[in-house]
Amino acid sequence: MYTIAKEFHFSASHQLNGLPLEHQCARLHGHNYIVELILQSETLNEHGFVVDYLELKPFKNFIDDTLDHRHLNEVLDFATTAENLAKYLYDWAKQRWSQVTAVRVSETPKTWAEYRP
């Protein structure tokens, strides 16, 4: 199995509703997010790629146009946890590239959430 991954970055604010008021994530705050798109294939295409990294530009464009420098609570209709963001981005990417196997989202240098069916 061949595996490739590409990293994408965006900055956004959010807050998690329903948490106790003293919980830091209940307050409005922001992150410099890192998203990792992971693709796998048992075979390579005619050029020797799982997918050419250049073909992933629409994913970057989607993140830039939809999420970057936005308040996520205003553009998404679900709780804006890293876990839910990973699933949301996985679903978007999987519709375009069958080789997508997982998406990871980091809000801080020490934390990652991954969605992998």
C-alpha cells in the first residue's frame, strides 16, 4: 500500500457552545489549524503517483475560501470541534479523490484529531 499526505494551514476562530462557562473552549478563541490529508492506493498511476500533489489544489482552495480567517460557528452548522472538522473535510475530499483514507486536524502543536472510516 502506498500512502501520501499533504499538509494545509488556516487560521480561524470558534467557540464550543454547551460547555461550562469556566471551560476555556466555551469562550471565543482562535487557532492556527493544521490539516493533513492522507491518501492511499495499492497501485500508482501512469506517472508513479498515488495522486499528483498538484491535483490537491482544490482542497487548499476550499479551505481558504470556506474556513480561513472566518468564525467557524458562522460558516458551519455543527459543533466546531477538531473531530467534527476532520470528518467534514474528509467527506469533502473523499467525494473528489477515492484514495482519501483519513483527515487529521490540529488546533495546537500538541493535539490532533483524526477521522478515518
